Amino acid sequence: MAIARAPVLETPANTQAAPKPTALLADFNFALAREICRRLTAKCVYTYQPFAEIIPAIEDKRIELGFGNHLRTKAREAQVAFSGPLWYSSSRLLSTPAVAERFARQSASEVTLDTLRDVRVAVVSASQQHAYLRSVADTQRLQVLDLATARECIEALNAEQADFVLMYGLGAYLELDATLQPTPVFIGPGIIDHELGGSVHIVLARDDDALRRRVDLALDDMRRDGSYPRLWRRHFPVDLY
């Protein structure tokens, strides 16, 4: 099983939960993976991997299950299979207040994903946000900075190497640090168009239907006995499932 790597986790996964807010999502995925493994009565090996490496590893049969908070998209359906939905995501734009105000004055309109022009946007490599930005980069004259992690995107914003960040909302919420000055802010509402929002899934090989059915059964049982909502609320302050 592969779990999308948080920057604070540099060693193979173990039983210790990472306490920092920036690691909560990886910690949740690890706890979920362990519980599913227990219900499958399987002996599992866990590893942390960069998000961009999970789907290729599934396709190459180097791993069997990937916990990377993958949105289900048409392009990914040609690469991997998906478990039942885990939770529901939308994408968000972030910037600093001064940069957002400056671009709003320049464009004489509300700053939205569709109105961005001639800006630098940081995004996690191989994410759906990355795929969308690449598709409109020439038309909207965007400079897309593809980085390995959400933390690196926020750091690029704070270092003035990027004007905006586009990432999924829960990840952005967990990465924000109120002690940073200036503190990044959300720009506009959550975005679900252009396959930038929707259901989040575990990924697995397309030809392993038996494993998919077993994983879905385990998820159904976790919801039925209440262990899934308890696991979620132990890590996050909002219900997105």
C-alpha cells in the first residue's frame, strides 16, 4: 500500500501518528489503510510515496492500493480503478491579500480561476489541478510551477515565487499557518468544475476487481459500524464524507 507523502514523513510508515496539522491527511490515510488491511485479514506493507508516483506504481504492479486522495476523472479511469467514495473535495485558489488585491485592480473584476491572466500559479505535480492548469496555460498566459507537495506550493507563495496556488480545499486548510505574515487567504468559492472537485478514492489496478470488491466491502462495514466517521473526526474538524 502506498500513501501520499507528507513533508514531515521521511521514513517508512509505522504505527506512530504524526501530530502536526500538515501531516493529518497522510496520518488519516495511514490509519485508514491499516484498518482496511485488518478487515481484509491481509499482511500489508506500507510505504510513503510522492503523489505523482502512486498511479504509475499501481500501473506497474509495484503496489496494490494507493491512498493519495485521488479525484475520479476520465483520464485516470483509463489508468486505474477506484474504490467507493471516501470523501468529497473541491479546489481552492490561494494568494496573499496584497497580491489578490493587486490583480483584482488590474483585471477590474473578481479574481477567479477563469479570470487569471499573466500570473504564476503553483500546483502539486500530477494532480488534477496541475492537469487543468496545463490545459489553459497558453490561453490564459499562465506560468505553472509544478511542485512535489502542497507545502512546497505554500512556501513558493510565501517566498513570492508564485502569485497564486491552486490545490484541493482540505489540503489547503491543513497547510495554512496563521503565524505566517502575510497569511495566505482563500480566493473565491470552492471549485468543482473542470473535474477540479468531486469524490475522492483509493486507487488500485484496473484488472483487480476482486480486490476492489473486498476494499469496498470493508469501507461499507466501516461506515455501518461507525468506525469510518470516528476515524475521520479524529483527524479533521469538518465533515466532507
